[in-house]
Amino acid sequence: MPKEKFIEAYNLIKDSKRILLATHESPDADGIASMLAIFHWLESIRPGAALLYSQDEIPEYLKFLPNTEKIQNQIPENEFDLLIGFDYGDFKRLGLDEWLKDQPQIKIITFDHHP
């Protein structure tokens, strides 16, 4: 991936006030750990700017990871200007289709090892 794409993603993150971090249904270690790593970084530079979301419960074997208790399965009414999705392969797996209809201004970044 060209370096310019990472710079573009960084600039979107830097310019966003409210960021929703989301991973796929039936979350696994790839999605949860990636999402938590970015959350940790965001908290160090912009405390309180990001919210963690997974439509499904976090598996018990992953709950030792820091900040898993902050992952919500409902999106608050707050307005977000950026969605960062992790490891979902198919957008529908995030479970955000209906919510996104009310977020026409939102920008989306995907971090995923799937094609």
C-alpha cells in the first residue's frame, strides 16, 4: 500500500472530533486486538475522542486485553465524523448498515487483511 494512503488516514484521524472504532460480528482476536491497539494510541493523543463498538459480545478468552470493558454493543446518539472498521471482510459484518444511513457525512477508514 502506498505511503500516501497512510498519510491520508492519519490526517483523517487527526482532523476528526468523534471516532467510532468497530469490528465485525462474532469478533475474534484479529479484530479486537487491532481495534484496541488503535484505541490505545488515540487515547494517548486525543483522550475521549474514540468509542469502541462490536455488535456481539467479546469472547471470554479475549477479555484479558486492556480496555475490552469499554467495548459497547450499542452506538450512542452522539454524532461521529469518522468510522474506522477492523478486520471485517464484508461491510455488512460490522452491523452498522442502518446506523450509517443517518450518518451521510461520515468518513470511513478500513484496516483489514482481507482483500
